Amino acid sequence: MEARAYLKYARISPRKVQIVLDLIRNKPVDVAMAILKHTPKAASESLEKLLKSAMANAENNHNMDVSKLYVSQCFVSPGPILKRIRPRAQGRAFQILKRTSHVTMVLKEQE
């Protein structure tokens, strides 16, 4: 049995999210929550909310024991890219790519 939670269209680069996800993969949820609380990265706050959501899904929808849960899978994929224009010298224009992310988190119970 597994519980999933998704974060779609997060306005943060997938590369930045991946660094934080690598820290919590295969960890118990209480340890993962502590890591996210004390990691000074931009993605930590939204991933903390996502972990709480996955824990609530596990408890309410699948009747799983929260104390036995661990992060079995977590991954990020790129979402749509917002393209913006930045004016530069001599009438030129540079393109700025504002990247978005889709994050998936899967929790399972330890046997």
C-alpha cells in the first residue's frame, strides 16, 4: 500500500528541487520532516507542505500508521517554461526562462 501526493506547477527550477529531494529519499517521515525544517533551501518550504499532504493522504485515505511511514519515492520533472524578455543594450532583447516543476512524493509503510 502506498500514498501519493503531487505538487504541480511549482515556480522553482527542477534542479533546485532535486537537491533537497535527494536528502529525504528513503528516510522515515519524522526524519524527513526534520531535514526539511532545517534545510536553508528555497524548495524546503513547499516540499514540507507536500510531505504533510502525503502523510494526511496515507492516514485518512489508506488507513496507514503514520509512525511506520517512510519516503519510498520522490522525484521531480520539469513543467512548462515561462518565457520572458529582458531588454539589453543597443535595442537587443535577451530571453529569460522561468522554469516550473512537477514534484511527486510516494510514502509506504515499513514492514
